[in-house]
Amino acid sequence: VIVSITIGVTRKSDETWTSGAIDYSPPEPKKAVDLSPLLAADPDFSRAVFEDFAYQLYAQAHRVRSDPDKLVALQPYLSQRVMDHLSVRGQAPTQVVIGTLAIERYNPPGDAHQIVVYVEATHHTSPPVYAVETWTFVRAAGTVSKPPVRARTWPCPNCGAPWQAAAERKCQHCGEDVQIGRFDWCVDWIAVRSEDKAKASLTGTVEEVGNDFPTVKSPDWSEQLAAIAKDDPEVTFDAFLQRVRLIYRRLNDAWNANDLGLVRGFVTTALRTSLQYWLDEYQHQGLRNQLTDAEIGHIDPAKVTRDKYFDAITVRIRASGCDFTTENDKLVGGSRTAKRDYTEYWTFIRSSSRRGKITTEPACPNCGAPIEISDTGDCTHCNAAVETGEFDWLLSKIEQDDNYAG
Ligand SMILES: [Zn+2]
Ligand SMILES: [Zn+2]
């Protein structure tokens, strides 16, 4: 929602404010990253599972970067040059808040598959640092994906035993040589695009770009949706739309209340963190952003994908609201009274093995009790892990018109 508008603010700021003139022109439409050669070679590959792995590895590697013992515990997943690079990035942050993580490029093998991941994050050091990086993951041709794990540890990628540091990258349990990417994805290169002590100001008003762009539709969306409905007749587009609207309302309420507790059980942990990234940044600058009188209008299907672990549905939402930013209640951006229209692409995921009714009320999708989530992400009534996507559709991504590639 608003978050995405603010993402627009910072992105555009590079191009307008540094030049001192309003000479911004929309970027070339992005090309969708084509992962089909990877999926053909490895039908177990799941984009959502990979992104979660990348997300956790990024945060963990930065959190331990100045402690050689802890950093070396990640040895199977980081090349030596990556560990060397991280160890000189300075005092480790106490917290890493990832604002954006996206697959930017995929190169088919040669010897190895290569995925370049773009990350924007706040590293909570003092003062905080805003980092924009690309991480290049490699995995040998011929390897296949492992099943996802919920509680992430960093074991030997061959035998699963706890990793013990070894100069030769040899697992002390199975004796295998864990060379870069031989058994699982490993970061081989990090490029730092920028590392700043301050972020662009979030005040001012940025024109909405792309409302009039045609919806980017994947040609097989209806076929794929029908395939999901065939496996689970409870999945109807109508019920799904009701859940989209429910999550839209929850998200706006949470944003306006500055309390993301309200979206727990409705969005993925990664997306919640990304929302927190922006709430923190407003607060850090002494600002507050709100979207009032928000209403969702039309919802268009855009893309449906299925992989071994997750089904994903992307819709384009058309909505409007009064988007404004205040500093001590004084208006410093947007308008409290003039509604503005905006459109965004929202992606929802659900476990591909799930069968069952779509929850269209704020209730646990497993036991039906009013939704209430524990610190570890479980329903406080039935302990179902409702923030994993195992039970119902969760919002996992919000993308802008000028950023969405399909
Ligand atoms: Zn091993
Ligand atoms: Zn429950």
C-alpha cells in the first residue's frame, strides 16, 4: 500500500533529487527473470523457498560477520572470498531489517546455476547503515533442491550434520568435500552498490507512476488457476478475492496504527519485516505516514504459478486513499483530504499440499478461533504454524507498476 508508495519515493529520489531538477522519466519496463531452465533441470526448485533461504542467510551472515567463529559456521553457504569480504564490513549489526529482496538475474549453467539476488536492508549499527547489495548464489549443475525447513540451521548441505569449521571445507561427519555450490546454493560474490548513513527524506509528494499501464498478464494464469481449483475445489476466485480484501483492510489498519501485530497470520514473515523497515524509517525521521479512507476497487488476476512447495497468485489491485505524511501532526507530504488512486501487484502464496476452505474472516485457518499469533508464529489456540503458508493464502509481495515484470 503506502509502503510501496514510499518505496517509490526513495527509488525516484536518486534520479530527481541528486540532479536538482525534475528530469525523472519512467524506467524501461523490467524483464521477468526466466527461471524455466532451472525448473526444467530441478522440478523441486521453489522460488518462495529459495527467497526465504536467501533472506535468512543474508540476515544471519551480517549479524555474525565480525565474529570469526560464528561466520565460519556458515562456511558451506559462503565462499571464502565472501567470508573475507563480510569480515571487513565492520562491527556486526544487532539487527538486520530487509526492505527488499528480489531475484534480479538468473544465468543457466555452464558448470553452475547462478542467481543474483538484490537486497536493500537496514543494518542496525550505530548509526544505522542502509545497504544496497547484490549477492550471487551458485549451485552446481545437476544438483536438486532440498525440502524447505522451518527452523533454519546451517548444517552440512550433504549429510545434514551440524557443520564444524574446516580449512579444507570437508564435512567432519560425512567426509565430503563441500566445495562451493556442490550440494546446495552458496554465495560466491557480494557486490555493494551503496552503503549510506542516511536515507533519502520521506517527506514531499511523489506522483504516482503507472496507474494507466496495462496489466501485465501471464498467458497461462487461468489455466493454472483452474489446475489449483481442480486439486482443491474450495479455491474459488471469489473466495480468494474476499481474502485479498480482508488482508487489504488489515494491512491498512496495521500501518495506520503503527502496529504490525494486526497483520500476523495474513502476511509472510519476510513481508512483515519489510513493512517494519519502512515504519522504522518514518519513525527514525520523526515522521508518520497514513493512508486513510482507503478502498480497494477492481482486482485483476495477473499471474498464477505452481511449484512443488507453493502455489502463488498475483493480482493487480486498483485502490485509492488519502496518503499523507506528518511531522508532529504538521502535514509534510501528500494530502489528508484528496484521495489518490494507485495500483499495485500483490502476490499471495499457499502451500501446494494444502486443501481447504479459504478463510475470509480474521480467524485461524486451522481451528477457526479468532486470530491470535504467538511470538513463534503459531496460532495461540491450536499451535498451527499459520505464518508459513501451510494453511491459507498469505500476502508475500507488494510490487509497483513500474517495477513489476510479470
Ligand atoms: Zn556432511
Ligand atoms: Zn488455530
